[in-house]
Amino acid sequence: MNNNLIKGNKFEWETIIGLEIHAQVKSKSKLFSNSSTAFGSKPNSQVSLVDAAMPGMLPVINQYCIEQAVRTGIGLNAKINNYSVFDRKNYFYADLPQGYQISQYKYPIVGEGKVTIDFKDGNSKDIRIVRLHLEQDAGKSLHDQNPTKTYVDLNRSGVALMEIVSEPDIRSADEAGLYINKIRSILMYLDTCDGNMQEGSLRADVNISVRKPGDDYGTRCEIKNLNSIKFIKQAINYEAKRQIEILEEGGTIEQNTLLFNTSNGKTRPMRSKEEAHDYRYFPDPDLLPLDISQREIDKLKSSITELPDDRKKRYVNEYNLSNYDASVLTADKYVSDYFDDVINTDKSLKNSSKIVVNWITSELFSILNEKNVEINKSPITPKYLGRLIKLILEDVISGKIAKDVLIDMYNTKRDPETIIDKKGLKQLTNTNEIEDIVKEVLEENQKMVEQYLSGKDKLLGFFVGESMKKSKGKANPKILNEILKAKLSKKN
Amino acid sequence: MKLDTNTINKIAKLARIKLSEQESKDLLKDMNSILDWVEQLNEVDTDKIEPLANISSSSLPKRKDQAEDINSSDEILQNSPDKLEGYFAVPKVVE
């Protein structure tokens, strides 16, 4: 199975992709100083003397950041290293006061791991992780405010990042999207990163090359600093095409660092490339090596409750959902938590999980999307939705009326029973009442009845519709159908 | 190991330090004599020995994740030759 191949003008090509994901650790203070990490604060208001690299300042590591890196490593099914070292990565840039970034080079805190991505067709694939290491984030530069100046805000300088490096196991833009979604989901379940791509808490560098299937890897280019899944996919598709065109015309790929222009969807080389980076890594003499005992690792392991894959398995086993449905549902922790809360409202819902899924992903989502509200802030509580679905299953109201009740629930924050009572929306299950309605409808439409009796079977739908209308949508459809058929056959 | 002037100039450029020709020459001499001196260490056989990141036997000190509200803008910008609305203003970095 290889439907990932891209057709060029002459050959078919395979895209080889590896990702470096930068995930900001969800901590209150920075990796080596106690200034705040809060987003959107006044520029340069969260810059300690350590962050500004004033002479004589020494870094002291944040214990919590170490723990979150270890927990993330466990979530990535990775080897946690008992020994790791912090190195200086030296380069000169305006938003890097130290003149070096404290990172981990030869001995990262986390080693090899793997994550699984799930496809629509039910297949899955493992993407191998090379490593995860801790490092400092740089400040933020604003280039477009002034023609001759760059403005620098150091608030982000020194915030802890986890760099997660994958093997080049990814073969298409879609796989890259699934992979980054999976990483994001794992981080959010662990609560080690807030996953907010808009605010830059999660961003990625993409390494990409192309080859004819079976050939050795081609020369790769690196696209820097992409902060949305949409842009990652666009950049990959554009860059793969660009490389294929060059190779098919007999050219060669120059190894390059690229930037993606989000307004025209193209990649271009970074201008500073001529000064090939020479980072001169060496162990930071200000920091001792980091030792983590197996006991500490085990303790952190026990703090992890349920990861997306565990939850997915539970949904497949307990609720009989398909692998893909379960993976979609568990991708977002808040959605998945909501689902759990709905289904735990009542035992009867466990056997109707598919209905619960549909009510969340179609009806509830359409209201929330329209109002632009996140599911964890939904005015319709999971309990109320659970009770509404139960009322449908028990034939107290029809699914159609339930949709209106749901909108009412959103607007009034009331429970479904109160709304149904107040508006008299209970389904008619009383056969006498329904019989009366049917009788009326048939009397009012004698001509149609004759046509029906002479063979126009399709008119049954018309009678159902008219009767439903008369009952204001409240008639139980099953009973209504039975009564209609019985009455009509009597006339024959 | 011997350094040449090109290497000295490259190191200076990476560190954004401007050197006159004379300074470059002096540094070449100094650094080569330092390297010669350090070279003596090569007499020791270090095969199969992991590099040592630190000679201290104590362990890495750690701190709790507590954030301090420092409102540092004024203080941190004090030495800046140029600033605007709380930002450092530096010569344009193209990218």
C-alpha cells in the first residue's frame, strides 16, 4: 500500500519527512529563572537579570520542568535517560542575550520512543521518536514595525521548551498533520504543554526530501518555525513539488534552511544562510549534569492516568466504537472528557455510544461552532445532554424535537426535562390520541386516500407528514406508522 | 593543533567581535600558545573514557516552580541605547 506517491512529469516520488516539534512546558516560571511565563504581558516585564544574561548571573533549573519533560517522555513511550547534560549552543542573535542557548546535545533527557497515528481506513502507523530534550526559548523579534529597526521583547527568553525530534518516518502532508495532532493530544492529556499553536506554545520545523521509491534518501531542506497544521501541510506540499521539479529537470537540491511565506504559500531560503551555522556546542560549565533516579521516574510514571491511546482502546472495548471514531474522539482531551461525562450520566447510554458520539459531534458541535464556544465551556452540561439522549432512547421525545430542546438548553442553561414539560413537547404515545389525529388527516385528504388505495403507495409518506404536523411533531413515529397502515388497509 | 588567521577571524565573526589586523595577529599567537600548553593532555590515553561534564560530585541544584512578579521593563531597558514602548530597538535583523 503506497498511495502517498506524488506523480511528477516523469516519475513517481516519495516524500520523506521528519519533524522537530517545539513544545513550551506549561510551567509558571522559566527553565532557569523565576520570572513568569505568562503570555501577552507588557514587553520586557518578565525579564530577570538571569534572562537578560547580566554578568555573574547563574542559571538554577526548574524542577517542575524536568518532571514534565520526563512525563512527556513516558507519554511518547520513550526511554528516560538517568543521566543528561546541558550544553551551550552558541550563536549570535538580537533576541538571545546570552549569545548561546542552553540546550541538550549529546545526552538528552529522553531517548528513543514512538507514537501511533490512525488513518480513516482503520490502519495505523508508528512514527519513531529520536529524542526529546529541554532547552531555552529565545525572545521575540518584531521585524515589520519599522524600516530600519527590529524590536525585541525578551519575555519569552528562557521559557522552557521540549524539542521532540522524529525519525524521517512521515511520508505525506496528511501524515505530518496526524503526527503533530497526536503529539499535541499526548501533551494535553499529560498537561505538560497547553498545545496552543496560535500563541506559539507548539511549533514545528519540518525536514523534507524526496526520492524515487527504493532509492536512498535525497538531500533535505528544513522549513523553520511553522505554527499551524494547515501551514505545515501547505509548506510540505509546496516544498515537495519544488524539489521534484528541480530533480526532474536534471538539477540538484541544495541543502538549505527555508522560511514559509504564509501569504503566498511558498518557501524561500533564509537570507543568513551564507554564514553556515557553527554552534560550537560544549557542556555548560554553569550547570551540573542532571541525574534522575529510577525511583523518581517510576513515581512520575504513576502520576500519569490515561493517555490518548489507552482511552482509545477503552472506547473500542467498552463502547464498541471503531478504532478511527475512537481516535477522533480522544484526540481532543476536552471533547473526550465531555463524552465520558455524558455516557456516565446513565447506564443505558453505554449501549448507545454511537448515538452519544453523533449528538456530540454533530448537534452539540454545530451549536458550539456557531457561537464560537469551546466544549469545556459549553453551557450545556454533559449531564443534561446525557439526560436528553436518554429521553430520546426512552421515546419520551423524538430526535427531531430533541434538537430544538438542545438549542433551548444552550440558551436557557435549563435541564431538558423542565424545557420539555414547560413547552409540552412530550412525545404522544397514547394510541387513542394518535388515532384521532390520523382520522382527521384521512378525512381531510379523501382524494389522496383514493389515490393511495388505487396503488400510489408513496402517499403514505404524505399522510405521515400531515399527521406529524398536526401533532406538532410529537407523535411517536413508530406508533403513527402502525396506526396509519392499519387504518388505510381497513379502507381497502 | 595549530590555528591560522582565518580561523581566528571566523571565531571573531561568530562572536561579532571586530579585530584589527594587529589584534588578530596577537590573538593568533596567544591562542596557539594556549593550545600548545593544553596539548600536553593528549599524552594521557583517554580511549574508552566518557568525557566528564563536571568535576564536582554534588548534584544539580533545583528550584521550585514559583514565578515572581518582577515588572522588569524599566530596569531591564536602562542600558539599552535605543528603545520604543518597552521594546529594545536594535538595527534591523533581516529575515
